[in-house]
Amino acid sequence: MKAALAHVRKLLTAKDIDVRLNGLLVQGGRVYASDGRSIASGPFPYNNEFLVDGNRFVALVDRLPDGAVIEQAQNSITVKQRRARGTLETLPVDSTLYPAPEGEWLVCPDMLLPAFERARYFISDNAMQPYALCACAQPGRLVATNNISIVSVECTG
């Protein structure tokens, strides 16, 4: 479970503005995390669905030994391993702001994530213009701006 959360934990923010913007959605064997602008997903060893506060869930899983099991009640989940356990309140899954996981999913090219990491410094955190809050993926490159400078990162492969 800890390895599965490694895919999405970097996206969680330290501020708890709204659990819908900083929550973890587990659904259909995948975990989804969002910071309100981006969504990350990865495989997760649980097939039922629930929505919880991401930071609290990660902290709970981190303090438990490997091999923890999730038990789901009506309005909560319990994560336990032997005598150690923790319970978190869940939110209605339909209260999430995540887009529905539908359509065709594509495998991410190997060079795309490193290109996003290099371009991240040129994506503003609080810009007035929407175009300065994102990056544009084009064939062979990734373009980003922070409203002052523009960067084009090569992204082939």
C-alpha cells in the first residue's frame, strides 16, 4: 500500500483548504490524488471505492507496518495491521471534483514526466491568467509560461 501511494503522494498539498481538493479517491483498483489543478493516479490494492483526506490517509499508512488491510464501514475506513489500526471518516464519492475515469487511457511516454519536472518551475502557482497555470504538450516538446518567461522542454520518445 505504501508503494502504491508513492505514485500520488507528491501531489498532495500541505494546506487543507478543502478535502475535495486534497483528497484521495480510491476506485476500481486505482488511487487518484489532486491538488486542485492536477490529478495523479496509480494502481492500488483495493477494489472498493472511498474518498478520504489525503494527508491523513498517507500519515496513517506511513505509521502502520507493511501489509496493512483496509476495512470499510458505511462512513469510515479502518486501516489495520495486527494490533495497530486507524480509522478515518470518508466523504461521499460523488462529492469529489475528479473527472470520471472513462474513455481510453494511454500509457504516459517515458520522457513526459521528466519534461514536466523541468517545466514546473515555469508554471505559476498564483497567476491571474489561466494560461500561466498549465503546460501545453505538443509533439516533441512541452511548453510552459509563468507570464514572464516561456520555456520549451524537449520531450521526445
